[in-house]
Amino acid sequence: MENTWGKFYTVEIFGASHEKEVGVRIHLPLGTKIDSEQVQEELNRRKAKNVFWSTGRLEADEICWEGLEKNKVISTPLCARVENKNIKSKHYDFFPKLRPGHADYPAYVKYGKLFAGGGFFSGRMTAPLVIAGAVAKQFLKERGVEIVGQISKIGSEEARSFLTSFPNKKERTMLRRSDFPVMEPECTSKGDSVKDNMIAEIGLAVYERDSVGSAVEVGVTGLPAGLGEPFFGSLESRIASLAFSVPGVKALEFGMGKNFGEMNGSKANDLYEIKEGKIVTVTNHNGGILGGLSTGMPLIFTVTFKPPSSIGRRQRTVTPYGETAELTLEGRHDPVIAPRAVVVMEAVCAMALWDALLAGEETGWKK
């Protein structure tokens, strides 16, 4: 498994969904200060909640640190471990039937076995990413960089995009504190709450023993212009390499994304102007990135998640031995990904940006 990422901010994840623990090793200089309580708070945002749109697998997710004393790194790599205490492997007694939509078949071809809970293909592996991202967020905050995310879409319901109106400080605080963070549109055709409609869409999927697709939007303020490298070191490339490592992610768009395909250049171009003595753009259709470099405008991207593959409906399948079968999954599964994935996508964004900042400093780039 390729479990190490980053050239300048290097992290290594380990463990699996139904093993004793999951965790992350982070390579940091000795003496680095880290607020461990803030990291724990970030991981708490990812935890399953006692609500119908979340899995019934409720884990304590308390971080055990190795190499951190009085919030200072005393040995490297810094290690953070999270125990898996609420495991019920009996829910996977249906093996060797292959679960539709899961990685069971290609994983069996590659490793010769099937993994309870998805093993290291599981969304459980995003817990270490949140820890590494929470640490990076602290470093970025010291540079004046702030990251915020929201549930941008569930089923047919869409929130107000950061491209339309970037959230102010009060709204960003609200989003971070909410278990279901959504920016309501200025108005809807029916005048209904988009958040309530989203929750209703999930409820309908649960009632029908099904799941629903979703999306998360992430915005970044405070980035200086000129961060990144053209081509292989572009900001898009760094973020994408981490975003697509998150289970369930099937699409990634920066700025207007796929909507560019139906626009003219005269509408798509972000025109420049001088505002308060600074060069800015009137619009931000490109999501704060041009030529792989930051423009100084808010960096905005959206990731789309497929509907969770574990559903309660009977489905046709086969075994690795060529036998036909039927499968009805029991157990505890999220019917939608986005609500718990907001903090995950913020985290991978933070990892990518901090690595890019360190890379820029290595090559002499200065903001």
C-alpha cells in the first residue's frame, strides 16, 4: 500500500477499519508547537453522530499521541493513534460474496483476500487524514490562511456556492460548528430550507434502504498570489492527489468546473481591477487558481461523492470463484458521505497547501 504522501509535509497513514487502530505519522522538526486539543476538536467533527444520516458505528476517536509532550514535538516522526473499539466483524459473514460498488473484487485479485469493513479501503482511514490536516491547519492559520467547507449538494438539493457569495467570518464559524453545515441560498423556488430538504432526501433514501450521492465545497482565504508550480506541481495537482485518495470521491472541480464547458470566454474570464490598492478579480470563476498558481482570490473547489455502496436492498453478485449469488447487507453504514466528509476535505486541502507553501520556500518563492 502506498501510504506515504508529501515531499515537504510528509505523512504516513497506517491501520485498517477492523484492525486494532488507525493512525498517522507526521514528519516535523523537533520543538514544533501543536495544539493537541484543537486537533482533537477537528477529529470530533468527523465522528459519527447519533442521527439517522450517520453510521451506527460510534467510535470514541480519542487521539493517543507519541512524541508530543506539553504540545511540543519531542520525537519525530510524530505519531497519532486512534483505537478501533466498536468493531463488529460478524456483519461480514457473507464473504466471499462480492459487494457491488465496493473494492472487493479488484482487492481480491491484488491481495488474494477480502477485508472486513473494507480494510484499508475504508472511509475509516480518513481519520488519520483529519489529524494530519488539523496540524497543517494550525501552521496555515499562523500565515493568515483559513479553510472552510460545506455540504454543497445532496441528491437534487444544492446549497449556495462559495463562488456566489463567500462566507463572512460569522458564517465560517457557523459552518465549522455545525454537524450539518450548509449555506442557504438567498432564495429558493419554493422558499423552503435547502438544509431541511437535504435531510429529507437522506431520510427518503434510508426509508427505501438505499443511499444518496452528495458533494462538498471547500473555500480558502488568505492565500498569497503566486503559490504553486506550473504543470506537475500545480495547486490543482497537489489537491487532486489527496482528494482522490478519499474513498467515494468520483469528481473534482475547481471554480466553475464542468460549467466552463457551456460558457464563452467573455463570460468565463475573471476581469482584473484595483481594490484598496490590491490587484483582484471582479469574479472568481477560476476558483483562485490560474496556471497552477494561486491568484490571491479565494481558492474554491468541489468534490462529488458517489452514493455509499453499502445498501440494504437485495442485489445480484458473484463470488471470486465464479458462483452467482444474491446479497443483502446488514450492519452499520452511512447513507450519505458529505456530512462527515466536510472536515476530511478541509484536511486534505490543508495538507496540500502546507506542502505547497514549504515547497515554495524551498525554491525561494516569497509572498
